[in-house]
Amino acid sequence: MKINFTKMHGLGNDFILIDCRNLKLRTKNPELRTLAQRLCHRRFGIGADQILLLYPSRTADFKMRIFNADGSEVEMCGNGIRCLAKYIWSRKLSEKTILNIETPAGIIKPQKKGRLVRVDMGEPVFEPKMIPVNISSQFGVRSLSLNAQRSTLDARPVIDYPLKIEDREFKITCVSMGNPHAVIVVDNVMDFPVTYYGPLLEMHEIFPKRTNVEFIEILNSSEIKMRVWERGAGETMACGTGASAVAVASRLKGLTKKSVTVHLAGGDLLIEWAKDNHVYMTGPAEEVFTGQADINFRG
């Protein structure tokens, strides 16, 4: 079976986008996991962090499914949804400047912002069982005074929870932006061994669905430097949901303002935790090339 694809990236976080609206592509997860593993392989396939599948939707303008390079399906991807929106607009599939995209994390709304894409990422989730993270209900919770987010704080956010990994004790702050994140502040993020501790944290038993891990360095109240270990993809050059989680976590800890620039390996994202309690992410999306691949599900 031959399929057309479009290679795209958001700040170096790269994707293989497949338009499935008129494609008889099997929708069962085992076959799609195999497809993701084969296409994302950087030596034997096209090479990417994830595949994005564009479908019609009964409840929104379009539907997006996302599979990591290891074949696991994820709920949401901030860089990915910017690329999906860019594809839709560049192919004139919709004339709307604000799209409604159905995802496993809910309806996400990307908006044209000049040459950039602004995405309403929804409200952050702090309740441990909803992230999910399994920790003792007796952990200490830091006192908070953010009036704009007061209604969400009843969920007992996990802030600076001590988690020992081999020779280090990390203080993790956990947030869901439709997918799970553990945010850790370090002194020098560029020298930190992300590729060693990232997978150990991702797979830790307190995360029943694994987790994305963000290692951050606070530059000032408006700027954060970040490296990310993505669940199922490894270290990537950018992560939109991760940058959103980082902005929320650093604000919760009293380290930054509500609007910050997050510096990633692939470039910058502007993140705002607004008065309506929604997180808004603004950044670029780029098309790299198009092509055709031969696929089958045997072997």
C-alpha cells in the first residue's frame, strides 16, 4: 500500500503527517504502532519523533491521533498540533482562522497568529490521579496565592515532591496538559545528563502511564531554558505541552511570571497562563518535504 506523507517540524520536534481523511488506513492500534515504529526509524524509515494522523471528526473540524517513535499512542502534542494546523491551512482544507481539533486530550484550538500558530492548550490539571501520578496523600503542599488559578488549587498540586533516582533526589512538580509531565529545576540544564536520568524518571513506578520529563533552568522571571525527555520518543528538540507544563510549574513555585519565553534546543515558545486559567502557546510550524511510502503490516 502506498501512502503520501508530509514531513514537518515545530522547532526541530519532527513529524510524519499522514492525511487519513480519504485513506483506507487501518485504525487498529497494533497496526498503527507498527507503522509508527517503521516510519519514524531514522535509519530504516523516514525518521521522526512521532507520526500525526489527520482524520475527519464528528464533533470538531478535524481529528488528530499521535503515535510516538516507539509505537505508543499519546494524548496530545503541542508542536504536533501546530504542524497539523499549518498543513490544514496550507492545503486550504479550512478557511477558519481558529480550528477545533479533536484529540484524546479534548478539543484543542490552534489559531493563526501571523506566521506563527497560537494554541489554546486548555487548563492545566493538578490532581494526582488525573495526571496520573501515584504518590502518598500525605505529601506536603506548598502554600499558594495565585487568585486567577485559585479554583484549580483544591486539587492539591504535586509541588517539589522528593523522588530519589539512584544517587540523586529530585524535586518534581507534576502537571497534566492533556498528557503527564514531571518538571525539575536544575542549576545548569545544558550540562545535565538528561539522557541518563530521563528514561529512569519516565519509567518510574509512580507514573502508571509513564511521564514526560522537563529539566529546566530559570534564567529570570520571564525566561526559562528547557530540555525535555519525551515519553516514548527520548530527548527531543522541543515539546509544546512540556513548555506549557514548565510555565505552569515555574509559576506555581513562584519563580516566574504568568507569561514566559521558553528556550528549547530548536528555538523559542511563548507561553502564557492567562486569567481564564487556560494556557496559550505560540510558536512556528514548518513543512520540510513531501513524499510517498510503501507500507504493509506483515512481519
